[in-house]
Amino acid sequence: MTQAQNTPAPQPTSVPQDVRAGVLAGLMPFGAGMLLTLGYAWIGVFGVVLAAIGAAGWAFWWRNKYQQWFPQQVTTGSVVGTTVLVAVITLLLFVSIS
């Protein structure tokens, strides 16, 4: 028996699950980019290095928590938590620029 025969068929997802996955797929890179920009605005090039380490740590934590980058079953709490985190980073960036 081959590996392909042992692999279960993927489960169909609902529209709300797809929307949550799409929102996360947009928020994660946007949040990482905003974090890099915030690091540059605060400290300069060294801030970008620190922010890159922070963004890599965020990605590493996410991957270890869900065992994949974009899990099939995304919870609403994950979307809300990521949205709040990105909103705080964006707010800090706009406050530090003005």
C-alpha cells in the first residue's frame, strides 16, 4: 500500500472557514511588514533586524501551534487575536510617525 492510499481525503470546508483562512492569509504578512516598518521607525536598521527576529518567532510559534501555516480549521479566536495584534502594531506605527 502506498502513502497516497493511506492519506485521508481532505475534508470540505465551509464558507466561514474559508473567509477566516483568507483573512489570516492577508493579515499575517501585513502584520509582519508593519512590524518591520515599526522597528525601522523606532530604532532604524537595528530595529528592522529585531523586528525580523520577532516576526520569525511569531511565524515559528504559529507553525508549532497549528502544525501547518494555514490550518483547515481556523478558529475565530485566532483571527480576532491576530487582528488585534496587527491593529496594535499599526496603531503604534502611526503614533510613532506623527
